[in-house]
Amino acid sequence: MRVAALAMLTVLAASVPLLAAPSERNEPLSEKIKKERQSLEKLKGEIKEKKQKTEEAQRKEASVLQQIEEADHRIKLRREDLAAVNGKLRKKDREIAGTNASLQRLREQIAQREDSLRSRLRVMYKEGPNGQLKLLLASSGYNDLLARSESLRWVSRREYQLLEGSRVDHARLATTEAYLLQIRGELQGYHRAITTKLAALREERAKKDRLLARARSEKAVYERTVGELEKSALRIEDLLKGFEARRRAAASVRPRAAGEGVARLKGQLNWPSDGDVVASFGRQKHPKFNTYVQRKGIEIRAAQGSVIRSVADGVVAFADWMRGYGLLTIVDHGEGFFSLYAHASKLLVNVGETVRASQPIGEIGDTGLTGENTLYFELRQGDSALNPLAWLARRR
């Protein structure tokens, strides 16, 4: 019985909840809520910190071509800002030249007036204070007196005009000189702005150079970049297929007969740029990583801002940014022929515009996956990439 009672008590004790400690029992509800809020805020802070670290890690692993494209956009904006300031600077230079010419004419005019005034003063000095009266008294008759009086009035008006003209000229001289000082001050401001914008442009250019250096020196980054570039190339191929399909489906456009378009111009196409070919068509080996890529076009190096020309007649099918290619123009020449022009600094044509052979369609630049001023040029027939050097005219 005693053993059974003890067991019963043990079971009852286990089933009864533990009593709260005296401190917990006496703690106010508001204090408990406060502690819970503090714990919640701490947890939120930890979540935010982890999220920021995750986003930072993702940014570091972001697309290399995307980062280069963003850098290109910033560089383009910096160059446009710089060009705008340079335009204002040239305008102020012209204003200064014009103002200096006006000042020179004013000074010559003032000198002439002052010479005339000095000559008149010398005459008046020689005649004395009663010179005009003596002239009138020496009249031979009434008609002579009227004539002399009219002459004196003319001389007086002339003297007044000289004096008033001299006063106006001096006032204009002072105003023009003040304006010249103002223009020179604005000119100095533009010079300072150019220095600042050049520094910003160099900084953005340096950032892109560092990205390109990583893509060339780190194998993992290089392979990721090549993969991204291949995706852009596939996108271009899809675009070309779409262009060709729409062109064939357009009933309003009469298809050219064979031999009327680019097909008959093999070896005679105009060059898209006057620069030197620095990368050839075909299979290329990376000098460091021992890997191969298939280059579908050629690269032509030329000065920044040099003209890019259409190699033949056609219609602009694409004119915009393309990741890895920078500013890209695609011209549809009919019969399934397309020409591609990449890395431009500026586009001079719009989609749907008809272009002629040798017409300027853009300017050479360094946008996209390139660190120099180059033009990347492709020639396509359907899905096939053609060797441009076999189709372009032989250079003398």
C-alpha cells in the first residue's frame, strides 16, 4: 500500500505544471512585451544584415557583360556631357572673338571721333572766345549773314553729334568690356567643368578596363563571359531569323531575283571602316587558357569617332544596345543577307531607315566587350556566318 501510494504521488507530481519562479511570477506584463519587442527588432536586424550580404555576394557574381554594359552606358553619358560642355566652350570662344572684334571697331571709332574733336578744339582756340561773332560781323550783306549763320548751326550740330557719339561709344565700350569679362568668367567655368567631366570619364573608363582585365586574366570569369557572349550571339541569330521571316511574309515587298542584291557583289563590297583588321574570322585560340572560340566576324581598329559605313544598300533592322556587342546596327540587304556592326560609340540611323552603300550609319567606339576603339563586323547569309574578307573589296 505504501509503495502504491508513493507511485501515485509521483504520477500526480509529474502531471502538475511547474510553478513559475518568484521573479517571473512577479514580472509585469509590459516588461515582458518590451523584451519580446527587443528580441524581434534584433532578429529583424540580423535578417536585414544577412540579406544585404547575400545581395552583395550576388552583385559580385553578377553578369560580367551586364557590368560592362552598365559601364558603357555611364561612359556614353560622360562623353555626351563632355561633348555638350565642349560645344558651349566653342560657342563662348566664338562670342569672345566677336566681342573682341566689336571692341576693336569701337576703339577705332572713338579714336576717329577724338581726332575730329581735337581738330575742332584747335580751331576754336585759334579763333578765340568771340570767333563765331567775328565771323557773323564780317558778313557782306543779309544773305551772306544767313548763309554764315546756317553754316555755324551746322558746325554746332556736328560738334554736338561728335560729343554725343563719343559719349555713347564710351558707354558701349564699357558695356562690351564688362560683357567680355563675363564671358571669360563663363569660359573659365567651362574649363573647370571639362576637367571634372574628363576625370569622371577616366574613372568610368578605368572601371571598365578592370572588368575587361578580369575577364581576360581569370579563367572562371573568362569562361562565364564567353558563355554570356554565346547567349547574345544566339539572340542575334534569333533576331535575324525573325527579320528574314517577316521580310518573306510581307506581301507588299517584292522579293529580289537572284543576282540583284549582295549575292552578285562577292569581293566587291565596300569596307565598313578605313581602319586595320586586328582580328580575323574563324577559330581563335585564347593565348592563356588554351581554349578556342569561333569568331563569326572580323575586328577593325580605327580612331574614336571614325565613320562606320553600310557595306551595301539595305534597310536598318536593328539599332540599339546588345549585351557584349555594345551599340549594334544590323542592316538587312535582302536575299537573306545581313551585315552587323558592333562596338559603336554612336548610331546615326534608326530601325526601318533605308541606307545606301557607303552611307554613314554610326561612329567607331569601344562599347561592349572590347577595350579599344574597334568595329566588329559580321556578314550573314541566313544562319551562316560568311568570311567578310572574302566579300569585301580588295584593298590597294
